[in-house]
Amino acid sequence: MKNPTLYFSYKLVNSLLTKTIRQEFGNQITINLNPLKYILNRTYYHFWVEGVEQISVTVQHPVPLDELKIIQENILSNINMILKCVELENYKEVKKVDVLIS
């Protein structure tokens, strides 16, 4: 990896995003930001698919679709807020979150 700070920013964003979701929805939901997609979006890959992050969500019980929609919207707003603080001058808005539910 050419830019080691990119990996550290991924770890920070993933950790902060996990904490904010756990505070709002409890410990029954676990999320993980896809590291490959995150790093590729911030290197030379961004010209192809810009503004889309992939997040896996693990729930321990069945969740209705309307609650999943709320979780997805909450993840999108939180990740944009966190990225504004972490990336500062290189901030690019995340326009869509692909959620993989397991």
C-alpha cells in the first residue's frame, strides 16, 4: 500500500461509524465498512464509481424493512459527518451506501 495514512483513516472511520450505530440502535447490530472499497474510492478507482461505499450489517434478530431503511439513512448521514472530520481537505461526499445484510 502506497499511502499508510489511508489505512489508518479507514480504521478510524470504521471505528467511529460502528460506535455511532451501536449508540443509536444497540449492540444487536454490527457493521463493518468494506476496506477495499473505501481505499479504492480514495485512490485511482474513484473515476468509475464515485460516492458509493459498501457496508456489511449483521443483525442478531429479524428486522423489518422500514427499520433497515432507517439504519441505511443513518449510516449515510453518519459516514458523511465522520468523513468531513477525518478527511478535511480531501473530503468527497458519499452519495449512496450499499448495505449487505447478514
